[in-house]
Amino acid sequence: MSRSYELIVVGGYHNVGSFINKLEHYSKNFSVHNIQIAGGEKNDTAHQCTLIVVAYIKRMGMA
């Protein structure tokens, strides 16, 4: 079973990359899809990133 969430995050390019890396290496099962990064309109160091995070859920007692 899985659940999908659309996230919009704003931050520096490397900070956004670090956030995505931490999601994918978190001890729970997450995957990141459909990443879109746009430069900031007012600030060159703030990027807006839209992405889909899928959380895989294991039900207890199921094989």
C-alpha cells in the first residue's frame, strides 16, 4: 500500500537537494518522483521545488 503527497519546498539549490536525499535515505520507505525546480523570481538563491513523495506503508500482520 502506498500514499502519494505533492510537496512544494523553497530553499537554496543545495538545501533542496539535501532535503530530497534525506527523504530517500530515511529509515522508512519513501521515494521521490516528478521533481521540478524553478529559480526564484525575487531571489536567485531561493528555488521552488515541486515534487511527489510516495510513502510505502506496510500493514502489520500482513505477509
